[in-house]
Amino acid sequence: MILFLMIVIILIILAYLTSGKINQKSDSRTLRTSKNVQEVANLLKQMSGELRANVNKIEDDPFGKFGASKDLAIMLSGEERGLSRDVWAIHVYVTATANGCDVELIALGEGLSAGYSGTYYRGRIKLSSSKKRRDKIANRF
């Protein structure tokens, strides 16, 4: 009986730790560049090819309606190579300034088994993989 209760408690704790939004993570990095929006877009297009990334436009940013609008808002994502089902994802927001652009790169991630059932992604979004690719992009500016 005690063993059964211990197993139930462990399963409840695991379900809590692996449930969607409590494990969502992100890591943001903002860069300032002298490039204009078109030059940044061209660089991102080149990088998406090198990283074998899917590119999706972020069309509806509810927070953008209340603050400054972004000149370019996209999400780059891709699958880990090898046997892993994990994926990486980065949100990119570009805002034109007087001297160039501000580029915000947000690496996304989820914890443990979040994302495996019924989501757009086939695996979980791995923060460490997202940060690795974000930093590759940042190093090109």
C-alpha cells in the first residue's frame, strides 16, 4: 500500500513538472547594429539557409499593439540532427533606429517532456539548442 502511494505521489510530481507552461523558458539577447532593416533581413535569410531553419512571420504580436511596432518579426526553428526529436526555436524582432537597427533574439525552450503531445512541434523545444543557434546568429552582426 505504501509503495502504491509513493508511486502515485511520484507520478503526480512528474505530471506537474512536465506540464506545458510552467516549464516554458526563454533567454533574450538584444543587439544594436549599423545595418538597415533590409540588410538585417538579408543576413537572417542567409543564416536560415545555413541553419536549415524554417522561417515563419510573426503576424499577431499582442504586446506590440501597446508598445513600439517592429519592422520585422519572425520565428526561426528547426530540428536537432541525429536521433533526437528535439527542436530549437528563436523569435527575432527588428526595429529600425536612426543609426541602424535594434535586433532582439529570443531563444525559446520547454522543460522535460513538454511539447510531445499534439503541438506544432514533433519534439520538445530545447533551450540549450535554441541559445546555441541564437548565438551563431548574433555573432554575424
